[in-house]
Amino acid sequence: MKLLDNLLKSSNIKKNDDVSSGFSYPESTHSNLSSNNDSKLSIQSLNAWFGNKLALKNINIDFKENYVTALIGPSGCGKTTLLRCINRMHEMTPNASAKGNIILDGLNIYDKSSDPVIIKRRMGMVFQKPNPFPTMSIFDNVASGLRLNGIKDKFLIKNIVQESLEGAGLWDEVKNDLDKPGMGLSGGQQQRLCIARALAMQPEILLMDEPTSALDPIASSKIEELVSDLKKNLTVIIVTHNMQQAARVSDYTAFMYLGELVEFGKTAQIFKNPVKELTERYISGKFG
Ligand SMILES: Nc1ncnc2c1ncn2[C@@H]1O[C@H](COP(=O)(O)OP(=O)(O)OP(=O)(O)O)[C@@H](O)[C@H]1O
Ligand SMILES: [Mg+2]
């Protein structure tokens, strides 16, 4: 981990000022805001807009290190937008803006001195539909981020590719086919390949946006097992529409509705004894 960090620091990563153009930075940004308690990531008074439309309304939430937090809520409530604010993708949408503080290890990621490229590296993202790079082999899919970041050491790349595929629970299935196309894998394997691709950058936070919704039950359960393993080394935020999945994989659950965070707490509490009636109605399938 240290070795990769040092290599990345000395490689040709440049501050990407263009990425942040059009984004309204919070007015009172300080580089060293303290986060609450022992959270890895703290969202404070976050509002996000698409044009004039307010998509996230005053979100306050802390994500604890080495725990899994599930984001649940009906379609359109803002789950993806929240993930995209966290990894600085929201600002790349035309006319999108946001205001508030997102504190990663005490540093505001929207501080002008925070480099979006570094922030993205610290946060891996896995999408709903597996999206391996279509023209690349299995090996190159996993190695691509390292190479893009200027890593040239073949031995190091090979080690990290193996480690990442092992971490994603895919190594044994693909170790003899590393030069075959990533697209030749099954849907579940492709999703684990995408997880390996994210892990290769050694992120501290893994953002997963409905990672199993396109998969069959067996492939889904493999990803769920993986999530439980991954939290030993990183912090996971997973969006899911599957209440059983949220209950199985997460330690904490956040229920969102119409852009607001309605209730947040330990998963067992949210599912067994929700405080808000709206939460109870959603998790018991009365709407959504
Ligand atoms: N690119 C966009 N331009 C304009 N509005 C958008 C855009 N993306 C999302 N929205 C709006 O922002 C709100 C939140 O959307 P978001 O995609 O975050 O919801 P979600 O909870 O992830 O929904 P789903 O469960 O369907 O994925 C919705 O009202 C949506 O219509
Ligand atoms: Mg979504």
C-alpha cells in the first residue's frame, strides 16, 4: 500500500482543474474540519442540485471506518447522487452543483486544495451494470488504473493485479485466462472484475451502486460475501433496492426519501425497530 502511494505521488498525477469548473464550492470551506467521532467520511449539510432542482436536501451522515453502510430508498430519492457527490463525479454533470462539506479523514474533499484525481483514487466505484473495458484483457482491465497513473513497474503491476483479483474472489477462476477479454466473463465474474479494477487502486472507500441488481442469485451472493470480506480493509457504502441484501451485508443503514435522509442507524435497529413510520412502511414493502 505504502509502495503504491509513494509511486503515485512521484508519478505524473496532475491537478485537474477542469474537472471542478462549474461546480459551486462551499463558501465556508476549511481544509481541516473535524469530523464527528470515529467516522471515516462525514457528510455535513450537503445540498445538491441539477439545475434548479434540489436533489439532496441537507444531508448529514457519518460513515464509520471498516463498516458497511447500506443506502436504501425508492427510485429517485438521491442515492446515486449522494455517491456521485462523495467521489466528485456529480460536478462533472452539466449544470450540477452542490454545497456543504464532505470530510474524508478530516479533510474537506471539496476544498480547493483537494485534488479530484486523488479523491477519486481514494474512493473506488462499482456500478449497477458491470462495465469492464470492452477491448481489454482481464489483466489489462485490472492494471488500467495503475498504468493511467503512471505506474510502469511490471513486477509491481503483476503483483497488484493478482492481489486485486484475489481480493475480488476471482483469481482462481481467471488465473489461467488473464490475457482473455474481460467481456468474455459471465455477468457475475465481470462485476467481480470491476471490483478488482477498483481494488487495484487501493481505495479506502468502496462505493457500490446496486452492484448485484443485474446478477442472478448465486452471483449476487458471491458479491455479498465479498463485501463482508472487503470491509476488513476498507469502508463500504452500498446502494441496494433489495431489503434482504441490506439486512445481510450492512452494519448501518440509511433510508432516504425525496432527497432527504429520513433515518440512519444500525441495520438491526432500522429493520427491527425503525423510529420513523415512513421507514417502517418502506422496509415492509408498502411503497417504493
Ligand atoms: N443527470 C441528471 N439531470 C437531471 N436530474 C437528474 C440527473 N440525475 C438524477 N437526476 C434527478 O435527481 C434525483 C435523484 O436521482 P438519483 O439518480 O440520485 O436517484 P436514485 O435514488 O439513485 O434512484 P434509483 O434507485 O432509480 O437509481 C431524481 O429526481 C432524478 O430525476
Ligand atoms: Mg441510482
